[in-house]
Amino acid sequence: METITSTSLELPLLRKGKVRDTYVLEGSLLMVATDRLSAFDVVFREGIPRKGEVLNRLSAFWFEKTKKIIRNHFVTLELPKVNNLPGYLKGRSMVVEKCTPLPLECVVRGHITGSAWKEYQKKGSVCGIQLPAGLHDGSELPNPIFTPSTKAEKGHDENIDEKRARQLVGDETFETVRQKSIELYDFADAYARKRGLVLADTKFEFGLDKDRKVILIDEALTPDSSRYWLEEKYDVGILESLDKQYVRNYLEGTGWNKSPPPPPLPPEVVQKTTERYLQAYAMLTGKKL
């Protein structure tokens, strides 16, 4: 399988992110999901075959499903009529509206795990939100919590409390993104459960459109931005992820200090990661790529 870890188009490059490359079109943007893998804020040399296609098509799936909750930037999966576009873009790129991104990562947690679990063990709270005593890794929270973070171009995002988040985006915008993030999470979790998955947590990004209205942007509810657990395993106390947590778990056991350069990923880890992404896509959409 061809693995795409870099792009070079005859279009102006607006931004090269950890995974996506965004190019400027006339009146819109072309967002390309590569097969690059980022873990612990480090981009790895190895790509994950078909990962970009899963991210792109699954985002389009969720953008369509959730547009009644909030408008989003998605326009089409059809390639724009521009000369000399390479064939590998098909399936891994989408045309989106131009907008002004908000400087906030909007994280919703329905279960406690990952960095939130580590913080809870130390403080009994997450991002300043006090939680019940006696929780364990994977516990479902009484209600989903909104735990925003900064959006770092390089390095680590920083978890912040509500006061700091309000300072970054303003009170009205903060209330909008908090409410819509939780609505999106509740909808997606209920849907995922019907498909045999538990949505443990997820991250959204929002922007302002040309009318200064808040809309959903970037990606939505993919295995890169979310933790999906197999429900049948979760019910017996096993957190089996269909997302990049599989890679994180492998890396935690290598002794790597989480600073560049990253260690090489064994072929079997790459293959099993591809399999998990494809399985998540199939379970959520009912279709195979």
C-alpha cells in the first residue's frame, strides 16, 4: 500500500501541520490528510498506510452527521478542477471554507483516561474540575466534562482552566464552543455505542466564518482526535483502543523520552495501527474502504 507522508502541489501552501497539509484555492482551501503519524507531539519517520484516507473520509462522515448541531467548514470530497493534481489526493483531501481558527483545543471527556487520569491521580481534579473520589482508569464520568487546552503550533498543548480559556476567546465564544462540544460528544458517543464502540474522549476545533459565526473545522471524531474503545472489551474491564493510543502504548514500553528523534516503529506496529484505523472506520460507517 502506498504511504503518503509528504505533499508538494502546484498550489500555495498555507500550513503544514503534524498530519495535514493545507493549500489555498480560489475562495476556499484544500486540506490534505497525509499518512504521517504524530505521537507525544513528535512526527514519526514511518507513515501509517491508509491513515489519511480514514481521517479524511471519517471526518466527512461526521461533518454530515453533525451539521444540524453546528455548521462546519466541509464543502466536498471531490477534487477541485485544478491542473496537475496528483491522483493520490483522491479520498484523502477535502475542499473546505476559509475561516479564522480559534486558539483553543476543545476537549470533551466522557471517561477518565490518558493525561486526565494522571492529573486526577495527583489532584483529584482535571483542568480545575473536581471529580468524584474512587475513579479508575476508564471510569465513565457522571457527566462529560469540557477540558480545553491551548493550541500549540509546535511542542505540547497546555491544559488550561475555564478562566484562561475565556481570556483567549471571549465569554460568548467560550460558552458557544463549550456547549457545542458537549452536544457533539453526546451525539457521537450515543451513535458509537450503537456500533459497538465507546467514545472515551475527543477533541474539536472551531473557527469563525466570514460572518464571524462559530463553525466546526479541522477534523471530527477520527481515531487521531478521539479515543474509541471496543464496547465488548470495555464491559469486562479492558480498554482496547481503535485509535493511535495503540502506538502510544507501544512507545510507553520502549523507554523513549518522548523527545525528537523518535524511535523507529516496527512493521508489525505499523500494520496493526492501520488495521485499527480501518476497523474503526468500518464499525462507525458500516462500510469498508
